[in-house]
Amino acid sequence: MDARRLLHRMTRWLGRLFIIFSLVASFGAQAAKEIVPYVESWCASDWVSYIGLKTCVYPTKLAAAEASAAAFNVVYSSIKWAVTSCEPGMDINGDAMCSGTATHPDGSVQTGNFWAIRIHYNCPVPIVNPSIPYGLAWSNSDLNHPYACSRNVQDSLVITLLGGNEVEPSSGSTINTLPFIATVIDQNTGQPPTNPVQVHVSLKVDPTSGGHDHGDSTRPRGGIANVESCSSDAECWSNPTVNGTVAFNFNPTVASGTHTITATCDGCSNTATVNVDVKVPNLWPIAASTYYAFIGSTSEHSSNHYVVSEAQLQLWQLAKGFYDYQVLTGLASPTLLHLNDASLKWGGLFDKDGDWDTPHKEHRRGSVIDIRANSNPGAIPSSLIKNFIKIAANMGIDARLENIGDPVNQHFHTRLLNRKE
């Protein structure tokens, strides 16, 4: 066997050994075979005997042969060498012949196959994890030509979680949703893993967020996908990836608060989290005024006077109008409106008993407030109840007397924007 055939065969077997060693090194770990195309180039030679094989960087046979001819013209300067053509194919070992002319000093021209050109298979340098190189991959059906370059690398999976950071609380049978998508990428390739992986999603809730000061482990949390309500901080929902992604919805509860969604996957080196504020937007604390006073703050809900700006203006005008009416009728000590519960700072369920269950009627979106109208200090006097209702109605405010006759709990349920919410 001549030297060039021996070199060719040794190269082929070294490529196979590389693949075997890569498989052994990754045994027991989740690994993937990464396959990329090889790159062909051609090697120039000094003569058909392959003496002095040159660099194998030429893109075509003709370019390699012309480089050989140029070298000949330097070494054998008395003869002018030129390439005319190269045979279209190559033999089983990847060799091809190129013919040309040799013009001698006496003017005679010799023709023949002067240059033996050999194909060379190159593997690119990996962009990710270049310390694990590609090797030529050979098929048992063709032991002379590789079919690709390949390497075996252990999966290095990372997960990201993309979705919104705010959603309004659900209300009754109306379940709001906030879409999320979890994406798993193999850092070795920058692509999704070749096989599906299981993604696991959990959900936590800050027990004292959203205006609820009474939070504990019984606080309800939202749901994930088809799980209506996650029961604990542990895994709530799981699903395999499709093309590296899993899509799901977060379903908030009726109670406002901060939820933390966490996603990870089998084989992932990290977890991804997103905080979601379940809240009614644009609620503000009622500004202080000489026309009303605040009551009703409790240890369960210390911040109970939040409304939207439009409702704030209506409330101030109602309080001033009622005060001015009393002054005009000659009352020496006009009664200030005593404002009980409006909405919590993020709206949503106002569980007045602090049990996540017994709700105030409405009081969820910052447009409804209770006003004292009983026998307690600061209440609207019974003699002025009809007048108060009329003043409110003239402003488009729906003031409804509730718990009628109860000396402690009778009050005006006041829809400042005339909306049931």
C-alpha cells in the first residue's frame, strides 16, 4: 500500500475513533449528536507522485492545479507550465488528474496529466463550545467519503419565561388570563433541544400584597393553564416542549396581589421567574378634605380608601355639596361625611372579614364607597337622609341606603360613577 493511500485510510479511522471517544465521554449524560456539513477543498501537488504535498485550501480542482503550475514555474523556470483542464470526477480515494502543457526552451510543447489533485474534507470550527471539535462522520456504505461532520455534546439547557407583569383580577365567572411562553434552548447549539423536555411551572403569592394585611397560607392563588387554582408553592402544572417551547396562561384570582411564576425543565441548569401584579390600575388614595373624615381602617385592611380619579372628584363635590346645603339651611354644626370602605389599594376582592371569602358587595374597581348613616358619631342625620339622596342623584351618583334600621351598620352604599363594580 503506497503512502498516500495509507494516509487516507488513517485519516478516516481517526475520524471514527473521535466519534467513539465522544460517545464514551458523554455516556450517562443527556447528549445529542450535532451534525453539520463538511467543507471541501483541494490540495495541490508537485507531481503525480504527491511529493511535497501543499496546503489544501483551494476551492476547485482547477484552482489547485493552477497553484501547482505556478509553483512549477518557479522551481523549473526554464519550462513554462500551464493547466488546460481537470477530469470531471475523482477516483475512489478522492484523487483527480489535471492535464496541461509544458513548453520547453527549444519551443517544443509537451502535453499530459502533470498534476494529481486530491480532495480534502474539512470540518468547521464550532461557534459554541469550540473545545469540542467536529470530526468527519463516515457511513458503513461508503468508507472512502464522509457524509458530514459531527460531534457529541452534552445538552446544556436553559429556560426563559416571557409574559406580562400585570393583569386585572378575575371577577365572578369572568376569568382573566395572561399568556406566557417558556422557551428551552441548548446552549451548545443555540437551538431548541432535539427531543421534547418536560417543563414544570409553580406559582407563589405574596400573602400580604394587594392591600390585604391578613395574608397567610390559606390565601388563594391563581391558576396555570387548565389548573384552576394552584394549591401550594410546589409544582402546579407540567407539559413537554414542542419545538423547544411551552405556552400557558396565568389565571388570576378575584383577590389582588403579587404572584411569582417560576418555570424550569428536566435537565435545565436554571429557573426562570416572572412577577405578576394582579391589580386594578389607576387607583389612588382619597385626598384629605375639610368636607369628610376617614373611618373603617382595620388590621386586616389598613388601606381601605382607594378610588379612581374620576370618582375622587365626584366624592369631593358630593361632600362639599352636602356641607354647603347644611350651611344654607342654617345648621350651626354641619356634619362631615364619614367615609368607610372604598376599594383596597389594588382593588379586587374586598373581603371585609379577612377570610378571603365574604365580600363587600362591589367595592372592586375604585368607584364605590360606603358612607356612615346610622347612630354612630359622624353619621348623616336621619333628618337629612332624603336630602343627601337628592343631592347625590342630581350629580348622577347612586346612593343606596343599606342595612336599614340597623343602628350600627346602616350606611349609604354609594356608586360614585353610577356603576355596579
